[in-house]
Amino acid sequence: MSRPKPNIVIEQIDPKTYFSLQILEADAIYAVLYKGRPINIRTLNRLVSLPGPKYKKCSFSNKGHAVNLAKRLNAQFKTIDFTVSEMVPKKNGKT
């Protein structure tokens, strides 16, 4: 089954490279929570301070990615405290 055609909210085309940046409408945003609280994820090397911490995504416009991350984190930390929350815009267009 193919993906449905996205609704483009705004678009910009680079006149030199002809690359297009499109902002697409999403039905919802899915965030990974720990014990019901929003989280950030970062990785860093404890032996040296360079190149510095890297931050990973923990909110997605695709539910499957958020669910997979929560499952991986629950397995890695041997817990069931990582869950997924869905944020849906209100009907009148305001969040």
C-alpha cells in the first residue's frame, strides 16, 4: 500500500540547486515519554570530551518510529516505563 499524497503547507525552491524544501501537514506528533514525562536523548563519549554530545530524536510524525524507539529503550533499560504519547491538533486548527 502506498503512502497517501501529503498536503504541502509551504514550499521553497533553491534557485541555484533546484532543491525543494517542503513543509508538510502531519496528522499528529508522537513523543516518547519516560514515566509519563517528555524526554531528550543524548549520547556522548565518556573518555574524551570531543566531539561533544549528540542529541537524538524522540518525537516523530510517524507512530511506528516512536513505538520502535520506546520498545528499544524499554529493552535496553529493562523496564516498561517508556511509552508513546500522541499529540493531535485541535479541530479549529489551534494547538
